[in-house]
Amino acid sequence: MTRGLTAAGVHVPRFRIESSTIGEAWGVDHASGIERKALPAADEDAVTMAISAARDALDRGNANAADLSFVGLATTTPPLAEEELAPRVVRALGGASDARTVTATASPLAGLDVLERAVGADGPALAIAADAPTGDPAEADHRLGAGAVAFLVDDDAPVTLVDSAAHSDEYPGVRYRERGSEEVDALGVTTYERDAVGESVAAVVSDLDVAEPAGAALHQPNGGLPHRAGGRTDIAGAAIERGTVVDRVGDAGAATVPLGLCAALASADADDATVAVDFGGGGGALGLAFAGGLDNAPSVDERLSGGELVSYDRYLRERGYVVDGEVAGGGAHVSLPSWRRSLDGRYRLVAGRCPSCGGLTFPAEGACGVCHDRGAFEHVELPREGVVDAVTVIGQGGAPPEFVPQQERDGPYAVAIVRFTHSGEEVTIPMQLTDCDPETVAVGDDVRATIRRVYADEGIPRYGSKATPI
């Protein structure tokens, strides 16, 4: 059997901003070769993007999350400095509690690292890279974007890993983040960075057992560096172009090169070779070589060509640069143990079917909402698509205290009563709406549940289902 990539999934945030808009605001452009980039909303982070991309990969591969034996998550911008994040993804997907997990951080190399680990695992596996780095608004932040990609790995795959290679040396200051800081930085010495990346990429490519790759996703913090680094190798410019996405998504940290790999594999033939090489900031590079193509991969080009352009002042709000995030007052505090007990409902819309009347109740606890019987519920997972039965908009100043930070960044938001149907029975759930203009959602609209950040309590992010218009 041949083990490798069987499917891929992608998530790109809805908001986009053109580099020219940022350049005009500052009078200088620090996003060389980047036309536009993706911007996460206030309720998006590495975890929510990872879950979205993973669901996409599982759906495209017709795979069950419960069968996964390994899940690896790579990000340079985890929502918490210390916590295993991959188990959150497993729980949200409905994976098994005995699945092995890895959370890889601290380097853009993490994306390729978890992919190599997934190929080396036994059984169905997921390798996810999700990132949204930030930097100094006057400089580094100009090029920093966001996105996520997930690869489903299994036996009998159309794309196989044929070789890997690494290069290790010390190049301090090329890309780093000081302890306690949330911002990516660099020394800004252009020649030094070009030499560090070029030498490392060239060393890895020379060690990979592959000739004339049809696609190449090379380290791409800006639009020019992958071509400059590739110029030190025999890889053709057209191949590098097929794997370059930074010009439309921005520097998405650990996710940029995996996104480029996905783009290249989606257009590759069965006989094509594709390479992915990333550079690890302070030193070191990792390269993977693949054979084959992914017919069921999403079109990264289509995902990157859409989105909603925003102004620079909206960009600053969504980034959280011009809001204080301070919360006054109490709010509806839910203890962590209580929150944890409700995760199946919050993540996977698990409802209860009454043993007496067959009616559905959400959440699956207490008495039946139809006949009021208190028998033990049968747990059923609702479909993720529903219909809006009622909707209202929460204006500025009207949000409960726990939602103030989100409203400061996103503005007014809508809350809807959403009706879901399972085996002929209906149940309604109140849900916050996301990824939409709240004024445009109406009764009767079709929506789909998606995992987003709800709020933070006691310093810990909490996630759950929101609804987005289809």
C-alpha cells in the first residue's frame, strides 16, 4: 500500500485588505509582492480556522473523525502560550479520545513538520496548519495574513511522500517573537535574510530525490523571496509560481507553505512531482517531496480570489489595535466544568431524542421539550445546516459584557433562532451569526453551523457553534 495524502481542506477568512490600502495609510509599503491579504475576524483564531479546514478535508475525503489515529496542529500564534490545542480540535470534530495529538508551535516549519509526522503515523491522520501572525502595525504587520489548510493522510493515497530533507544552521534575527510578545519581528537586514533563506532552501532542494518538480511551494514571507530562493536551484519559475500564494493571502506563518503545497497538488497530474520547503526563522529548513495530484483538493485560487475588502480603519479594529478590550460588569459566567459538560452540544450540535415521544431537545439534558418526560435521552448529532426562524441585531452598547471585546472589533452582531431538522423532527437553537452583515440576514435564510470563538473567561478562550449564511 502507498501511504500519503488522500484529501485536503482549506479555510481563508472572509475579510481581505489590499496592500495598497495599508501603504497609503502609512506612506510606505512593507508588503513586497503582496497584493492583498486575509484578515481574521474577531471570533477567528488558529483553533477555529483549524477546525474549519479539518472539516473540509474530512468531507472531501469521505472520512470519519472517529477513525483518526493522529491529529497534528501547527501554528506560530496559539491563542494561549501554554496549552495543548490539538485535543480541542479532536473534540470539536468528534474524534476518538485515544487519538494521538501534537501541537507544534514556535516556527513556520511546524506546518511541514506535522505533515511529515502524519505520514509516519499509523491509520487515518490529519495534519493541520492554521495561523494568523501579527506584528508592528507600522511595519511587520503590513505583510502578515491568515489562513489554514488540513491534509487527510491514509493508505492507498493518490499523493505519496517520496523523500524528505532538512538543513540546520544558525540565522538569528531573520524572524522571531520575543518572550511574552504577540508580534512577529525581524532585524530587517534584507541581504542577510535573502542569503539565510536562499542557502537553506537550496541545500534542502539539492538533497531531495526529485527532478524537475512541476510545482514548488517555497518559503514565502513576501512575494519575491520564493523566486529568489528558487533561483539558487534548478526549479523552474513556473513551478514556483504554482506553489506561491503569499501574494493573495499574506504571510500566514506555518500555514503559508502548506497552502502553497495544496494549490500545487490541486493542479498536479499523477506523474507530477511537487516539493514544499519552509525556513524556520532563526535557522533550519525542512523539505518534503511528493508524487501525484489531489483531484478532490479545494481550489486555493478560488478561495483566495473571493472575500470582502475592508477599509484600513476596519482592519485596525478587527486586528484589535485600536480597542482596549476591557470588560465592565459581570456577565453570564459559566464555570469551566459546566462549559466542558456542554461541549458536544456546542461543537457538534448533539441533541437529545426523547424515548417517549421521539421529540428533540437541545441541549440534551433535563426534561423533554415536547412531552416533558424525564427519561434518558438518545444522543443524536444534528445536521449542520438549518433555517433562520427569527433574528435580531445587537447594537453597539447592547452586548452582554462578555461580548464587548468582540463588538468593539466587529461592531453590531445578529442573533438568530435557527431551526434544525433530524429524521423529520425539528428543534430550534439560539445562535450568534458570523461572517455576514447582520442587517442582511432574514427569516427563512439557510445557514450553516461553524465553530468560532465565543468569548474568553478566566483568561481561557471558549469555542462553540455560530451560524453563517449559506
